Amino acid sequence: MADGTAIVVNFDALAELAKRMQSIHDTFDSMGAHPPVEGEALGDVGLADELERFLDGWSQGRRLIAGSLMAVVTAVSNALATYEEADRSIASVE
């Protein structure tokens, strides 16, 4: 850079971050819907209703988290591609 500082990007670390974030996303995404809650199995229909509401909320939250994780995967992958392209461009000029 013009002021003598340099930007150092660890390509392997970025690639590993994208891979790990993808794995976390895939885990969240594969959880799927929860099984039906049977009131008799829990001993109380009211408890079953509360558990059902909680699980429905968790399912919605899980989808939001999975979407956010995918956005991180995309951002890290795009950053890696941009840094690699910049590195190739610099190398071809030198």
C-alpha cells in the first residue's frame, strides 16, 4: 500500500471458516420439523400445548438462524474469491 502497510489475508483460514460455517448451517437446516407432541405421553395436555408452542417458535428461529448462517457463508466465500482475484491481479503485475 502507499503508506507502507500491507493487508495480509490467510486464504486457507477463510476457506476453513466458510467450510465450518457451511457445516453449522447444514446441521441447523437438517434438523427439520419437530415430531408431534402427544399430551398423553407428557401426562398433561396443557404441557403438550406449551411444548408445541415452544417447538413451533424454535422451528421458526432455527430457520432464521440457518438463513443468517448461509448469509455468512456467502459473504466469507465472496470475500475469499475477491481476495484471491486481487492476489492474482497483483501477482500478474509484479
